[in-house]
Amino acid sequence: MSHRSIAESTIGSLISCSSPAVSPDGVYVAYVVGRVDLAANAYRSQIWLARTDGRDAPRPVSAGERASSPTWSADGTRLAFVAGRAEQRSDSTLHILPVGVPGEVLTVATMPDGLDNVRFSPDGRWLAFISRTRDARYDAKDESWQAPRKIERFLSQLNGEGWVVDRPRHVYVVPTDGTAGPRNLTPGPFQHDALAWQPDGSALIVAASRHDTWDTDYGCQLHRLTLTGRITALTSSALALALPSPSPDGRSIAAIGTDRPQVSPTNGHLAVMTRTGKDLRWVTTALDRTFAPYPSVRQPLWDSPTSLLATVEDRGRVHLYRCHTDASPPEALTSGPLTVTGFDHAGGVTVVTVSRVDETGDVYVLEHGSLRRLTDYSTRVAEAMSAHPPQPWEHFTVACPGGAVSGRPADGEDEIDAWIMRPARFDPKRRYPVLLNVHGGPFTQYGERFFDEAQMQAAAGFVVLMCNPRGGSGRSEAWGQCINGPQHPVAPGAGWGSHDADDVNAVVDAALRRYKFCDPRRVGMLGGSYGGFMATWLATTTGARYRAICSERAVNNMLTEEWTSDIATVFRTQIGASHVADPSEYVRMSPVHRVADIQIPMLLIHSERDLRCPISQAEELWVAMRLLGKDVTFYRFPGENHELSRSGSPVHRVQRAEIILDWFAERLAAPKR
């Protein structure tokens, strides 16, 4: 197959399951099914409904193209969801669907800038949700008529969102009978991130940064918000708390967060407090892992008066855990090589959505530690990819160069998790070119879930290597913090390009020794974002180990990144000193200043609307390499942001994959005899 055919059949076949919502009696689960429509260059999503006992086949209950956020009323007779059914395609609409009772779908709100966090009030009279509120300047005919923006805070625009300083996320309520429009409970400049109703319906618990210094101290508080708009802070701005979850009896509130918002990275943990925010206790610290997995974290759920459900990253896996309010060690409820991408619990029934390396994702009921499948979307994906079916992989570990960081080898702190995927139509007698992938973050992880990039690389005839070097998540806090800057006042480390680069190179060397089908003469490497930093760093610091490197949406100059990124000033929470106080520390870790040492071909890919790592990061590297006569190829994608490879237009995703596969096929071709 051509590389374009591989990309089209892989990306065009993708089906995802997300946002499971169990009915209050546990009889049904609603969930979102997402698909890629290559012909229309668009994404489609619908709400589906399945019986949790599996007696009937699942069925779609929405006909729109952009359905999301299913949520049940307390009596289980109504299902609310978000869609895009307004005359203006950019508008989002909020609907209520009768379930098991007579009635028609009712549209209760139309919002011009999206909406999410939809929640029925306990008495069913209200729906609360969060939506952006646009400044009047957006009513102008075009930008030439708009008033200027007054910028007073950092983080005033965000990748994929654009300007947020004049579009804050506010809390709205709307009556469920359709008799009135939405009402904004939190007008003003502050952002609101998640909400939940108190069980008696008297107020909402909202996570929001409403203090004056939120953009420099990164604190986020829980607040009590009444239907009259009165808002009262419950917790200190010295904490960063999100995803509030009141207990069923209303006496307690749980949330996920950290007591050190100015230190990064930290493992997110569950906190439990009284309904007034007093007596806050961190109840999951017995397990040194993050309870805020990327990218599918959700509110913790109470499954008893003294326990909650939450997901946890652990060495490439994400499992559902039961956490206890007495701070005893959390208990894993799922097991094996998989990733729990979503969960819900009601009526004594727990439902999870699960992905595996060769399965895009399905809906399961969790019963006594076992998973009972309700859907078969992964089978459909495999059938659509029959010309190059999804491949499994093999997990292996490699000793950390220099030994354990935190002195806890019993917890695996002296070894790196890695995976190897053999190419499609594998012949053990042959030797194949190798592609090493490095993830972004750096505080994220690769793991046991479907990854279209790896599947396309294997289908194109490459051995695929992936690993989780030090600095990533899914391990202890010490593991994540060991590449912080040496000057960090709380958690000093060795800096980017230290232990992490050693680990990546160690994994490559170990794979070449252990797996004789890997051709040591044909090793390529690629990464995006922080992985793009690592790509450029390795290009400047390694000799003959890699034959070609692709650096995508990269951080190449940490000094200019801290000046120009949408999250500018946040990197100091990892580096320690600010870029104003000590620019030399940022220069030291910037591979663009080592460009003269690059001796291998490089492919640069960047999106023109990337705000997280602005395209100037690629331009700086390209200018330097071109000026010095280096072998460099540069592709710019118009209209795309930092998320091109994950949620960019399907056509651009196919084009990007084809570029990468074609380039590595040429650069890693077998030497002519």
C-alpha cells in the first residue's frame, strides 16, 4: 500500500467512544461515538444508548453531527446533550431527550461559543452548564471594526481557543421546560472550569480562579454559587483544585488538585473536605501516582459514603481505582494492559470506556473486577483496516542510566518502560528500519491504548519504538521532577536534555541489542512538542545513532518560548528561575543554539496557528539550518494549531502522515549493495 493509502485507511477508519453516562437506575448507559469523515474533511459524533445488561443492541439517539456531553436527570426520564443544530454552524445547542416516557426533543439553549459541563439540578428544574461569554467587540462586522483588547494578565489566549481574555468561561443556568433562556450567574472577567450541584439543589460547587493573582500563582479555588449569582470562596487560593464532586449526603466535597500550584510537575491527588471547605485532607497520597490522567481526567465519583472512583496513570496504563476518605491505599478495580478513557457509576453499575494498543475503544460494564463488553467498535475499525490490521506490541524495560532517581527501585524507579511494535507482515529473518517516538509534555506518558501514529508507522514497514523517559507522568513525583531546572527552589533536577535524553538513547541501544530484526544502520526518531524538543536536542548531541530526525511543533528555543507561548511564564514552574531573571538557563537548554552540531537530515513540521509552541520555534531552527547549509525540510500547515496530529482537519492529518512516512522511507532506505 502507498503511504497515502495507509494514512487514509487508518485515520478514516477511526471510531472513538467517550463520555459514558449511566442512568440513575443503572439500566442504561449513554455515550458519545466519534467518527472521521474524510470525504467531508470533518468529524462526526452522536449520542448512543445501550442497556447495561447487554440485552439489546446499542442504538443512536441523536442525529446531529456534533453531539456530546450526555447527562441524565435524577429520575432517569430525560437525557440532556449538546449538539450543533442552530442556523449558525458555529453555534452550540442544548437539548433534552425523553427516555422511556412520551415527548419530543426540546431545545433549551443556543450558545454562540460552545458549552460543556452540563448538569441537571437534583429536582430536574434546571440545567447548569459552562459557556464562553463574548465581549461586544465580537459583534463587529469584522476585525477592522473591533475595539482594541486591553491585556492585563498572562494566559490571555490559549492554543485551540484563541483569545480568552474577552471570552471568559461563565456558569449559566436554563430552565428545563424551555420557558426562558440561559441566565449568566458569573458575569465578569474570571474563568470557571467545572461545576457540580449540591445534592439539595440549593447551590452549585464551582472550580474557578477568581482572585487577582491567579495568572502568576496558578491557584484555583472551589466556590459555592447560588442561583441568584452569589459566589463564596470555600478554599484557599494557595491550592489548585478542580473537578468538584459533592458527596451524596451533601456533607463533603471531593476534588482533584495540588497544594503546590507553583511547582511543576506534581502528581494530582484527591482532596476531601467539608461542604464549607474546611478540614481539607489529601486522601490518595499513599499511591505516588497522578490521579489527573491526560487527556481524559474527569470528576471523581462517590460510590459509597466513604469511597470514590477515580482514574490513575501507572507506567503506561490508566486504571480505575477506588479511593477511601480515610486515606488508606487506593485499590485498583481494573487490571491488565489497557487504558480507561472514561467512566461513570450510578444505580450500583460501573461503566468504563477502554482502549488497548490494537483496539480504538469500546464500552464495558465492570463487574467484580472483570470487564463485560457492550460494544464492538474496535472490531469495526479492524475490519475497515483489514489491509493492514492493528498491530500488538511488546512491553520491555531498560535500566535507567545512573540508577534510580528517587532511591526506590522496588517501585520500578530504576527502569524505563518501553514498547516495540513489529511491522506489518513481519518476517523474523529480515532487518527493518526503526522509528523511535518520544511523547510531548514532558509530563505525559505513552501507554496501553490505540495510537494511530504507531499503527501507521508499522503498516509502512517500520519497527516502532516508544518509551516513557524520566520527566514524564505515570510514575512517582520524583521521576517527573528530575528534569526540572537545577535552580528550582523546591524540586531541583538536571534540566531538559539530561536524564530524559539518556533514557531515550538507552532504550534505542537496548532495543538494537535485544531485537535482531532492528537494523542499527537505519534508526530514525520523531517527536512533537516536548518530543520535538527532544528530537532537535538529539540531533545536536548524538552522532551516528540516528540517521534522520523529525522535529514537530517543537520547543527549539526555550528562551523565546517563554516569551511568546500562550502559556508564557509557566515554564518557570519547571525551570525555577524566570527567563527574565536568568535567561542563560533557558539558553543552555535550547537546542537551536547548538545547530552547528547537527550532522543528520531533519524534517520540521509546524502549524501556523500553534500558540503553545509558536511557529517561530520552527522558523528559528529552519533559518539557522538553512543558513549553515544543513539538510533540512520544512512543512507549514495553514489553519492548524498545536493539536494537528490529534484533532486537525482529517485531510491535513492524512497529508502530515504521508509526509512523515515518505520522508523516513527515503532517508532510512536500505543501503545499496
